[in-house]
Amino acid sequence: MIKNIDNARKIKMGSSFMNSAIALVISLILGMVIIGISGYSPIESYIAIFGVSLGTLKGFALSLSQATPLIFTGLAFAFAYKVKMINTGAEGQLYAGAMAAALVGAYITNLPSGVHALLGFAAAFLAGGLAALFVALCKVYLNANEIIVSLMLNEIIIFFTSYLANGPLKPPGSGVGQTKMIEDTAKLTKLIPQTQLTTAIFIAIITACVLAYLLDKTVFGYEIKVTGHNLKASNVAGINVSKISLITFALSGAIAGMGGAAMVLGVNYRFVEGFSSGYGFAGISIAALAAYNPIGVIFSAFLIGILKSGTITLNRTTSIPVELVDIIQVLVLIFVAAPALIKSIMSRAKKVRSKSSREEHMEVKTSDI
């Protein structure tokens, strides 16, 4: 029985990955068409995006560094989705984590290098988790829509961190909204000199592996999946659905917060106002492309990292608008979501037809009587 369930799960996962691969191919082809219609060369565009991003050491490092925060936000969305909760608050949780890491990095001193950096990640983990926990509490106990609450909380967190970076935490003489530089002991080690690629990429990959193990090999992971698949079955099995939902969503926010720490401790070395180029929202398409699989998130984030790295190359070397790369990312999300959307519509239509058929059958029986 267990073996059959496991086989069914693998078949479903394989189907999801296949849908994602098809969605990716269609998106890239349609992206070429849109670029051509816009009056630019699709071949030149894709060579600029993929050639430099993968063909040079610094381009490859830039792709990986762009992918690092995206792995965290993709994991955040994918993990929350396991209990069928939509975490659209990853952007705010990213900012909360970044500010927490910046404060720990700048104002706590006399710590060994490795310990200081890990403490920064721990602070970011806590800050992002608390922000997400607030949303989860509103959902579980007040029946509030988590999408709306998290979107509104995004704005509150971003504006509050901007106030701190432009007010009490802004260093004297600074022209932009930012905090004090972090201590050298809090900085992450660069893997390739003169690039932004740091050991944060290893932390992101380890986090994905831990989540995969948690979901597939632990009782807590089993409870998460059962809660996501069937609430009634969860209650019958004695699972505390509220507790599972709260913990899962809080962990989701905590992971997004770690993405903010990766940016502060490895790239900017301080909190900088508006540092995110939409990393939190990009996590939605990354999770969908990975079929909400933690290991798959690593590869889909790397793909989006290539596109973001390519955006920088396009901006530097060609006259092609960088917005065209954003269009490709949106197309990926649309085509990944489309099969699920169509399947949902067909399922609802089937239920309506089945209900109508039963009602007609009852009417015939009543008339016979």
C-alpha cells in the first residue's frame, strides 16, 4: 500500500516536472517571437543572456549570486504551499531578515568570523519567521486571507526599514538610505574574487536539502503533506492542523528572511534601501517552475539567475530593453500555472454535470412514484 502511494507520488511529481519543462520551452520560444516583433534580434538577445551568463567564469558566478536569494524565496513559497497557504509576503520577510542581519553585523562586535555570520543568519531567520507568523495567526484564528494580509505587511515592513535606513540608523554623510557597514567578521567569504558569489550559495543549497529531507523522511513532513492534501483527513488522523499551518508558514517566512541575510552579509555589507529587485515575488514563479519541490527550486532559481544575469549583460552591451527578460519570466509563470488552471476548471465542470445528472435522475424517480 505504502509502495503504491509512493509510486503514485513519483508519477505525479514526474508529470509536474514535465509540465514545467514544456512551460519553459514554450516560454523561451514565445519570448523569441516577442523580441522579434519588438524589432530586436532574438538570436542576439539569447546569446547575450545565455552566452555571457554561462560562457565566462564571472558570468557564471554572477548567475549563481543572482540565484542565491532566489533559492531562499523560492523555497519559502514552495514550503508554505505544502499546506496550501500562499506566502506572497516573502518580499517583506526578505527585508525584515536583511535589516536584522545588518543590525547584528554592524552593532555586535568581538565575535569570530564564522560565528558572527551565522548569528546574522539566525537573526534574519527569526525576523522573517516572526513576520510570517503574524500572517499565519491572522489566517488561522481570524480567518483572514493570507494573501491580502501578507501583501499589506510587505508595504509596512519595507516602509519601516526605509525609515530606519533614512533616519536613526543612517550613518552621517551618507547620501542614500542605508545602515552602518557591518563588521568584517560578519562578512561571508567570496568563492571567486571580484564577484558577488559567496558561501551563501552553500547555505541556500543545504536549506533546500534539509527541507526535502524534512518533507520526505520525518513525521512532521508527513503531517505537512497530509494537511495540504486533505484537511478532513488530517483532523480524523489527529493532526493539529492549526499548529502545523502556523509552524510551516513561520518557517517559510524564516527562510525568506535568510535570503535578506545573504544579500547583506555577502553582497551589500549593509542594509540598503530598495536593495531587492523583486526577489520575493520572483520566488513564486521559481517555486511553480520547480513543481514546489525543494531540490527543484535550486535549478529553477539558477535558471532565473541566468536571466537576471543576462539582464545586466543586455543593459551593458546591447540596446535591447531589459523588460523583455521580465516578460520571459512572466511567461514561465503563466504556462506553468495554465495546466493546473485548466485541470481545475474541467474538474469543476465535471462536478456540475454530475450534480445535474443526479438531480435529473431524482426527478425521474419522483415522477414514477
